[in-house]
Amino acid sequence: MFVTNFVYDVLNQNLFLKRILFFLFVLVLSNETSCIENNGTQTFSEKVLQIPLEISNNRIGFNIIIGDQHLRLAIDTLVEGIRLFEKMSPACNKLIHSNRKEYGTGNSKFSEIRNCYDPKISSSATWCYNSDKCFVGLYSSVYSCDEHAEFPDFNNSNISNLALLHNFQRVYDGIIQNEISLEGNDMVIIPSLSPRLVLQNFPIKLIRSNICNSNWPTLEDFDGLIGIVGSSISCRESSLWNNLMLLYNASIYSFDINIDSYELLPMTSNSEHLHKIENSRYKPSFLYLGGPSPYWSFNNVIWSESKQTGAIFEDALNLFQVYNIGVCGVNLMQGISSHWTSALDFGSSCLSLPLFLYQRLTSWLPVSCSEIEYNNLQISNSDIPLLCIVLKRPLPPLILHLEERSLTPIVILLDDLIVKNKDIDYLCLTVSIINSVGNIIPIYIQKDHFDTSGPFIAPTNSPLILFGTLVLKSFGITVNSQSGQVGFYTKNTKNMHSNINYEVYNQHCTVKKFCLGNSTYFAPTNECIPPPCSSWLLYNLDETTNTCVLSRLVPIAIVATVVILTTVELHLMYMKQVVLERARLQSS
């Protein structure tokens, strides 16, 4: 244990030694596993390692020890780093249930409510007294932490310390949150692994602002977030997830999640059903390092194409292309592109689509959606996503492909995306406002540049399709970090393309519109596009018949033209007679 702590101290104090000694350390560990605390006989590469996962409010996370404090961190697949909610701050918004049961791993014991991370009781924590912001971007500089053991005093009498806090905009389920945080370091331990991982003086962020809404309490049962993201977007040049993958020689990792049915997980925390889990069965959920779940048939995993690499965000995120997205037998991508860039977003629950795709999908579903405020940066002024009310069930399934010429589609049952609030069914579907480099694209910009019928938009510079945790109800997810591929494993036979009765599921599709006159039917939006009468001279659109007719001013213009020409002709004849008469008089 002494050797382990010493080596990790050296690795974290010097960046140059960190890059060299770390790989030497891995080689030593492969032969002498006794160098790290070992509670069993597992080795790094001989078997797939599993991390037990916990589930609450459709969010997944795992237990971790930071500064001798036992915490539960929610998984975030879009933002790198360990971000902790500070105790006694607005960020710490815990559930008020004294008898909360541990359930994601099948553990039936009762436990006390945790109180988030307390920076003042950690004996191993240090804090960065830096006024410069730690971020990765075009104008970012190398960040060097000015470490101090004393926690900064943020009282009103110490206004200067407020410069140490920095604001980041995050998006969860389409809601923009301002995350105010302080950079620091602490000892990090993952106790569920054998050998367990111990990192001394590891970078952390301390969140002091509330990012958990009272009406959408997806983070209330967690003490922070942990990024399952590559190290290329780490502003501290250190990534826990990257260290895990290297240390345990894992290039493949998989999520085998068993999220409860929506009837037992309502949207709001004040519902009487939120914690009625004693009478239900919950299968364990795990994150596997080094391979897929042992319960899967790996040959049945449907893989995406390899992602493009070379840019820091593309290298770090789990990006993949989806092709020919369709519903009710209609290709929703018609007129835009055959494919679109997508990502796993386990920091959110819902499926998020670019505005044009959101509008096209909802036009075919039996749902009632509120009108989107295009002039607002956020999708909703409230602290709850702008969700559509489900009018009929079952909802039609969403069909997509992971390869351009794939014969086996991925079938997402939209019924799996239903959440309840006050006995009303809502579809957990939002408008995506994040692109592949982490920038926020407001919906009013999408409206101006993403016309529903065209023109072609480059998918790489546009909002991502984001798959939230509710997609995990029916699919296992596996990621191959070496090949840059994401795989979907269909766990439920009801989601298999060959087992779905599309006549039953599609019976509630919106009725296809019948177009009159010269209008053209556009299937992706299920609407009739009027003929381009304005491009034709002297023609206007007759809205009653949807045909191009002559403008009402045309007959008037013709009569006026005839009258003018006749008048001119008569005047010319008169002038001709006058001239001839004058000539005759002069000659006589």
C-alpha cells in the first residue's frame, strides 16, 4: 500500500513523470498485483471487471470514496471530470426520505441519507486559488493549480475569493444550468474494483450552485457527477476514466442497466409512489470493464461505424452516426441527410433530437406538444423540460440504423420513454441544443438555419442526437474505445425488428394528409406543401383549392392596357389629321 501511494503521489505531482512512470507502473502491476490493495485474486486482463451501479430517477451512478467520504456519483457521458456537490450549499439537494432503499445492485439494506461532499472535513483535499478558468477550447491556456490546503472563505467579507469560482453552462434534458464550481484535488478511491484503484491528489470540481430542479429531480439522490469521457477534453490533463481503462487494460466497456418501468418512477419527487420499491423486483445493474456483460451474446451486438478521430471532442465523446431515422414507415431524414451525428448522454434521461427532427417526429405521433418559444435561449422558462403529453398508446416505434447498408435496424419503443406526472403520461423527448464540440445552439438559431424541408445541413456542425438513460430500458450499450464504435445489444425480444407487430404499434400514427390541387405531399412532416405560385408571373395561391390562379389585378391591368393603347392610337390618328390639314392649307 505504501508503494502504491508513493507512486501515485509522484504521478500526480509531475506531469512529465506522470506520462512516463504510469505505463511502467502498469507493467509492474501486471506481474505483482500485491502492489495495490487486493481483496481477491482477480487480475487486470484475465476477466471482465464489473462496477455495481445504482439507479435513481432514471439516472445511473456508482459509489466512490473521495477524501474518506462515501459518495454516490451520477454518470455523465458528455462532460469530463469529477464534480462534487458541496454540503450545505444550493448544490446539495438531497431526497427527504429517511428510509430510502438501495436498489440498483439488488442490495436490500436501508441506509442513511448522505449529505454530499464536505470540503472542510477532508484531510487530503487541496484547493486551487486560481482566478483563471479551467477549460478546454480554442482560447484556453495551460492550467496550473495554485494549491492551498485551506478551503477558501466565500462569506461576504471575503469577496475577493469569489474570483476563484467559475461558471460553466451545462445542459440536462434540454434545460440549461449554470454550474458554479471551484477547482481542487483530493484522494479518490473506487472500492468496488479488485484490485481497487487509489489516486492521490486527483483533480476534482466542487459545485456550489443548484443544478437539480425541484420539478425534475434527476440528481437528488446523488452527491455529484463523474465523467465517462476521454482525457482529451480534461483541462487538468488527467482523467479518472482514462486511468481506469489504462490501468485495467480495458478497451471495451459495457452498460447493462435495468431501469424500472415508468409506472414506478414518476417525474416528481413529491409523489407518493417514488420510493415504493419494496414490493418490486430489481435486477442488478453493472458497468463492465474489459468486455460485454456475461449475459449477452456478443455476436448479437449491432455495431456502429467507426467514428472520425483527430479532434479533442471527437476523440473524447462516444459519437456515432445513425442512418435513415424513421417512424410510421416514413424516413424522417428525407431532404436533409441520410445520417446524423449522435452521442450517448447519460447525464440526461430523455431522447434529444435537433429541432427539425423533433418537429418531424411529433407530427406523426399521437401527442400534444406546447409551442416552442423560438426567441428564448432555453427550451422552457420553467425548471422542467418541455415535454409532449401522450394522447394514445402504444406509440409507434422509432426505427434507425447504425450503418448505411445495415439490414438490421435498431427499434426504440417510444413507450419506454414515457414518464408520469400527476397521472399524466409525458413523452421524454426534448430538443437538442448541443453540438459535437460542446457548444450550445439555441433553438431560435436552429429555426432560422434548419428548415424542415431543406436545404442540406452539415450534421457535424449541428445539434447532436442524444440518447438518454431511458433508452437503456431495452438495450445494453457497449463501447469499443480502440475502434471508436458503439454497440447496441437488444435485451428484450419485444424490441427485435422481427418480433414487432407494426400494424398494432402503428395504428396510432397520425392520419396521412390528403393534398388538394397543385400542392405536394411531404411525408417527413406529414403536411401539404403549397405550389410555388409566387415564382410564376401574374399567379397567386388560392388557399381554398391549393391551386395557382391568375391574380385579381390581371384583368384590370389588361383592360387598362387596352384603354391606354386605344387612347394613344386615337390621339395619333387625330394628330395625323391635324398635320395633314395644316399641310393642305399651306400648299393652297
